[in-house]
Amino acid sequence: MTAFFNLETTCIGSEARAGSIQTAHGRIQTPIFMPVGTQGTVKGVHFTELSNDIKSDIILGNTYHLYLRPGMDVIANAGGLQKFNGWNRPMLTDSGGYQVYSLAHRRKITEEGVRFASHIDGSYHWFTPENAMDVQRKIGADIIMAFDECTPYPCDYDYAKKSIAMTHRWLDRCIQRFESTESHYGYPQTLFPIVQGSVYKDLRIESARYIADKGALGNAIGGLAVGEPDHEMYDMIEVVNNILPKTAPRYLMGVGTPSNILEAIDRGIDMFDCVMPTRNARHGYLFTHQGVLHAKSKKWELDLSPIDQRSQNTLIRTTSKSYLRHLFKCGELLAMQIASINNLSFYLELVREAREHIIAGDFSSWKKMKIEEVERVL
């Protein structure tokens, strides 16, 4: 039987790792960035572009949104989300916990689970550890996430302590439900627990130890990038990764900027997701190998140079800044599409480049240079 995760190398002088994850829908090389397909689609980008041009190995689906629309009956009728939307590569689904957290005025948390009002029509629903597993079974993702509570920042210590205790109890219920059920579509699914604990070192240690003891094939770190300073996020990553097993992939949820990703890779993270590439793109903010540019700026009005001459994506190397600015100023949908393709291409190229330097053994020196590049404002 093929191992789920193969750790290929760890860079000298760093915790940065290169490896691979094997799923029923294909192999994922790590470190990896996962484009966010909230409602079964990555906004503004077709799957042929994701596969052929952006070269994404995996995307993320959102359990909360998919549960509400199109609903489980529609997805199950198609044979799972991958059959429904035509994405034939690996997929990960979150549990809905973060979306429930973000609906603070629409939900009530109890030991049983979370009762929440739909943002669409106000109807009430329950998410529990058990039905979070059932829903993700029906969605059919290769990797599914445990149901947890994501605490806000800042967060009172006592609340954070009670929260991780409940998250751990919920995890036990998730594992019990997961192990007592089967995949709906005949291929294996893998459950990742989630470490919580806000920015409190002792709580992060307690949670990481609890999660590590479960012996899962992969583990996640949640509750970061929710407003805390970057240095606190990096500190918590180091604390947790000193405990989580090196033999399993580590997924940092909802992160982040290019610099965040490089710093987290340096600290031993393997997997990332974030809406930032497509969200920023829709507002005209582009990440390039030369720095960040605002596509709507008048400075690009007559600039016929490519959006990013170092991009591996032909579209980005052959579309001028002047033309893209024109599309944005006219309100053309194509502007947001091109910008989204640019940003996703950049993120995927960034983690592939990081992997190359991890294998080459010079990741640390390359990272310092790369952060200076990506933080430059053009």
C-alpha cells in the first residue's frame, strides 16, 4: 500500500520540507498552496486553466457553502463534488467551523455543536462533529477536516482554554463517526485534526500534544491569521511543529501573504490555503515576481510591458499592464479573470520555487531574497 505522505528532504539550517501526498485522485507535491473553491469553483477561473496553466495539484471546497448550495442531494446525485464540477484532481474540504466562527451574530455554540442561520435565507441549521463528517463524506473530498471552534483574536485566556477542550471533545466525536462510516464513492478519504489555542503557548502545546497522540495521517493548525501580529503567528507555528509528528503533513489553515507562506515553510509547514490571491485580484491588486502592483493605477496607462515577465504562465507574460488597466477601468469581467489567473499562478510558482530550493539546500538564503522581492511595491 502506498504511503499517504512521503517526506523527501528537510533543508539544512531550516525546518523547510519537501515531500509528497498520495490521494485517490493524484499526487500532491509539497509545499503546496491550495486555491480556494468556496462554492465548488475558484472564483473567475475555469478548471482547465487551473489544471493546464496554473498547474494546481489540489483545490479546497467549503463545507458550509456547499451544504447550503447546491446541497448534499445534488452533490451525491452526481457522485461527489469532483464529478459534479469536473475537477478530477485532489480536493480538500474544510469542516465549516471557520465560516460558523465568522457568522458570530448568526450562530450559537453549545457542547452538541453549532446552530446557525443561513446567510442566504435565514433558515436555521445544525453543524455537529457527526454531521460535519457525514456532509464531507457526501462531498467526497480526498482530505476532510475535523469540526472545531476557531477562536477570535484577541481572545480571553479562559475562553481559549475552554474552547480547545471542547474542540478536543469534538475531535473524538469526529474520529468515532469517521471510523464508523465508509466513503460514499469507493475511494479512501483522510481526516485531519486541527490544533487550536489562540496565541497562548501553553494551550498550543496542550492542543498539539492531544492532536499528535491521535496518530492521524495529517494534521492542521487553525485559529491563526485572524488578526494577530505576524510574529505571534510564527511563534505559535514553531511551538506546534516541535510537537506534531514529522512523518505527517502539516497544514496551516487560511494563510496568507507570500511572506507569511515563506516564513511558515521555513518553520516546517507543508500545506496552505487562502482567499487572498483571488480576492485581491478582483480589486486589482496583483502579486508578481517583481513586487505588488495596483493594476488600476494611472502609472500603467501607457506601459506595454508584461504583467509579470518572469511568470511561467503565457497569458501573464503576453498581457500588458496597459491593457489590464484598461479592462479594469472599463469594468470588464476579463480584468478580474486575468488578475486572478496571475495571482494564483504566482502563488503556485512561489511554492514550487520554494520546493526547488529546499531540495537544492539553499532555501534560507533564497527566502530572504524572495521576501524582499515580493514585498516591494511597484
